[in-house]
Amino acid sequence: MSEDLREAVIEALKGQDGIAALLLAKKLGRQLMEVLRVLEELSAQGIVEKRGKTYRLKAINLEVSKGTR
């Protein structure tokens, strides 16, 4: 996965209570399939959770994500 896109997705999810993948892709100016791929990988790593049609950062990982920069 592209580290730049991964970081962009994480940054875009911060402060969101949930965002649809299509809206996130439009916000980032990227293709839906690339954003979905990143979201699924982040979900498998326990960083992101899917609720219905939206994705959000898991609360337990918010501070961890902030500390990785």
C-alpha cells in the first residue's frame, strides 16, 4: 500500500465520526478502488473499522496514529 495514501486516509479520518469510501476518495482526489484497498488493509490491521457504509478510526488507535509522525 502506498504510504502517502495510507497517511492521507488516516489524516482524513481523524475527527470524523465516519465517512463513506466514495466521499473519502473524492475528498482525496483518488480512485475509489485504491481508497477501498487502503481502508480494507487498515481495517485488517485494526486501525480502521467499518460501520455500515462508513469507515472510521478505531478510538483506541487515535493516539497511536498521532504519535507515528
